[in-house]
Amino acid sequence: MARIVAVTGGIGSGKSEVCRYFASLGVPVVDLDQIAHAISAPGSTAMQQVRQHFGDAMFEADGALNRRALRERVFSDPDALEQLNQIMHPAIRAQATQELASHQHHPYVVLAIPLLVESRADWPMIDHVLVVDCAEATQRKRVMQRSQLSAEMADAMIGAQSSRAERLALADTVLHNEESLEQLQQNVLAFHKNFVKTCQ
């Protein structure tokens, strides 16, 4: 039975980079963001529900989800964000559980889960929580650069997530990501070597 390592962290913390490096080490990665993207395909059951709740303005003419419009809507309205989560989370959880089960021959599997604080009770199978951490100022700078967002929108997205303190309180391991990419990769490799030993 593969053990499950949840990788979490605030937006802009470097979770994706950490997961890419785990994958390069041969560790299977089940990424909830990727699953969410896949179930956001035009015409899917989840997208039909999103259209019912949020209207046609959230969609392009070809039926594709207008991610920017939806993001602006839900990050300015906590009730809207809660509605979206109630639509997306059960579908994401079902797909993730299926993918986790397909990797049972590995020592461990990484579950990339951005909102673990908000949904910890939904994931009782997690064996170890790895939090990728950085200062909020670093988060804001990365989010603004990556997505070409205003400081106000970046702050709204950071503010809509759990606090840094709440994430750190869940951590079994903390990976600090204020330095170079090379340093981050060295930290991931050190974790990997040590954790594989505990799986034997």
C-alpha cells in the first residue's frame, strides 16, 4: 500500500515546482489543480452546474470556461467561492481517489492539494503533510508576475486561502522556498531519500 504525502502551500509558494521535481524522481503525482482543469472541460457535469449557478457570463462563446471572469467573481465574493467549491470538490475528490488507487505499487504517492487546511477532513488517507512555505510578500510578488495580476487581486487570492500559520500547523515537514530553485530541489531530494526509507 503506497503511503500518501500531501504537498500543500499558499498560492505562489512553489508547490508546482516541488511536484515537478518529485515527478522527475519517479514519484507519482496526483495533482488536484490538474484534475480540476480536466473536469472544467466544456459540457462536463461540473461545468453544467457552474453555468446554472453563475450564468453564461462565466463562459466563452465556444463553451470554454472563462477562468479570469470566474476567478474575479469568486475571489470578490466568499459566498460565490463556497458555491464553486461545493460543485468542484466532490468531483475532484472522486477522480483523485481513483488515481491514487492506481499507484499502489510505489513506496509513496504525492497528492498536490492547494486547499488542504480547508478540506483536511475529506482526506483521511493522507499519511504525511509537506508544506511548501514562503513569506506573504514573496507570494504576492510571484502571483503578480506569474498571472499578470494587480496587487489587489493577488492579495484577494492570498486572503481567500487559509493563513500561513494554519498551513504550518498541519505540517509534518516544511520546505522553505525563499532561495534558489537549486536549493529547493536539494531540499526535495533530501526529503525523498529520507521518506523512502520510512516506507520500507
